[in-house]
Amino acid sequence: MRPQEVNLVDLSLSIPTVPYDLSVKELKGVFEELGIYRFLTVLKEGIPIGIVYREQVEKACGRPLIAGDLTHLLCRLRNTSLSKEGLVGMLELLPIEKEPIILTDKRGTYMGILTYDTILHYITHHREYVLPIVQRVHSLIGKKEFLCVFGLKNMEEFKKVFGPEKVESVQKILTEDLRDLFPKELACVHEKGEIWALSDAPPSRESIKELMREFHREYTLLFGEFQKVHVYGFCIDMSMTSSQEELYRLKEELRNRTSKVEGSVFIIHGLQPTLVLHDPSKQKLITNIKKKILSDFKDIVERVRSAPKDMWEHILYDMFEIYPYFELFYIMNEKGLQITNNIVNPKVDYFVAQGKKGTDRSEKLYFKKALEEGSYISDVYLSKATDDFCITVSELFSYEGKRYILAGDINFKQIHRLVKSFKETTV
């Protein structure tokens, strides 16, 4: 065992065992004899499968049941050695009810029971600076607080080039930048080398962009020749989580989404998750691409406005041949009600939900902005139609004295392709 590691069996409780087929009457006698135990471990053919609680046995007295009928099945874990940081990660494996875990050796033989409280007790006595924020996060499930997680992409490649001691320098740059943004609570968590912060409100898009700009300015001064390191992160509204299991799943999902996006990226999760992006090498290029999209969209709107109303859907289908990067179109009236079905690009090779006539989109930002300003191009957000990131373009137009708004969605994969093709065309 390496230094500063602990063997899980040393943290386990030696809970007595009872056989699977023991009668309730005999089980009650065992509990009375042992006295102090709230539950016992149940073995079936010598293999631990779960636990049986004293109170359930007392309620079942007089019924023709056995221990197996009252067994609460548990997860099994093979005994191993973990660092104290690794134990912090183990807390997330325990469900919100903080159910115990059965510990076995490599042959499956019962060794003891691990509980949330015993692991928590050990860590709080040995890693005071790590656990408080983890404890806080777990206690905030279902409450109006925001967890922000930050990390750095491509650090393994960076380590190969500059060595492990420089990794700490880069992480320190990010940590110091974050201290200004999150004065309330900030801590390094040894889970994928990430930094966690807690806040009463989600960070603004501009504050995240400024954080990314500042980090890249400082990083470039020190390691300008290696431009692959980028900031990633996400913000979770804790009131939208109901369990530790759901929180763990959501963190993994958001991490995976950030890994698929080039450059620095931050996801603000919510009812409509949005993306904050920063790539210094592409900022001007992206600005030019936005101008191209808006110009193309004005052409689409003009073609729709010039055609009879009953031909609008046919015209929009034709537009996919000219502007294939759009994934769908739909038209709304001035009250925000969709007056066409979703007109989906027939060449898309992924699922797109079928939006229908009559859908109320009056509260959508792309509707309100187009109504107020004439045209609008959204920030990147998570589309409910595709469960992928996209942008929406919208423009107001008039037809026979009435006002309408055309909206078009562009999948984030297509934006990447536009960046690549636009760069090649420019070159």
C-alpha cells in the first residue's frame, strides 16, 4: 500500500451476519441477543447480498417469513486501498439515502460494511481543506444554490511537454482568476483536478468570458508555444437536482459535452442550458461567420415573403439545398404561436423532435428579440428538439399587413463545419 492510502476494510464496520433462510422469529432473537445493532448482514449461500433492519423484523413478527424476505439489497465493493482524496469521490457513489456498501475480498467473501458516516468521519479528520465544499454540495441538493466546476483541457499533453511541476503553475493561474469571481467559497477538489465554487447566483456570461480571456492572457505569456490548453466548466442549479446520484450523472454529462467542444467552453445548465465560448484564434472568424449567417437568413426571409403563404413550407424545404447548414425552420405569428410545423432538413442524420403548429413560443428570447429589434442570432444553447447545442436565427417580416417571424436552427456540429469551410475559403 502506498503512503497516505487507507485500506477500505480498516474503515468498515464488522456487522454480524445471519443466513438467508433464518425465520423471522429466530431473527428477532438474534437482534435481542446482540442488542446494539440496527441492522445485520444477510448471507445467501455464503455470499453477502444485503442487510435486514431491526424495525422491519419487529413489524414482521408473527408472519411466516424468513430473513431473505426482508433483505434490503446492497451494492458490493471489492476491498482496495484509496488515497484520502479517492475517499471523497466514494461519497458520491453512495445514494442520497446514504445506504451502506458491502465490502468483500477478491473471492467475494464478506469483510464488513462501509457507511457514508464512517467515510465522512475519517475524511473530516484527515483532509479538512477538501471536504467542506463537498459536504456543502451534498447538503445543497434541492436548494437554490449554484455549483460551478472548472478544469483545464489537454493537461496530459501539456505535462508531457513541460513536466508535472508546470501543471501546478497552470492550475494556480486558473485558481487565482477564480478567486476574484467566486469570493464566497472556492476549493480544489481532487476529482479530475477540478476546482469547485459555490455561489448564490449563476455567473454572468460576460464574467465567464472575462475569466477565460484573463486566463489565456496569463497562460500565453508563460506557455505561448503550446496553445492546446483551454478552460472548461459548467454551472449547475442545485434546486434542479433531487439526489446525489442525479447530481453525479449530470456532472458527467456536462463534462462530456464540454469535451466535445473546441476551445474554452462553459455550460450554464438550467431549463435551457447555454454555452459560453472563447477561442482567441477564432474570435474574428466567428464574428464574420455570424454576419454570413444573418445575411443568408435575410435572403431566406425575402424568398418566403415574396411567395404566396400556402407555399411557405415548400419554399423553406428548397432552402436546405441552398443553405444546407440549417437543420430546421418554422414560422410564428406576432403572438408567438407557431403557424407551420417544424420543417426539418431531410439530410440530417440525427433525431429531431417534430414541433407542431400551435406551439406557443412567445416566451422564447429569439421571438421577443426579433419582435423588438427585427432580427436576432442567439447564443449557443441546448436544443430540446435535438438534445444537442445549437443557435437560433430569427427575423421579423410583414405579409399582407400582418407580422410574422421566421426562425431557423443551426446545429453546433454545422457551426464547426462553417468555421472550417470559412477559414479555408478565406485562406
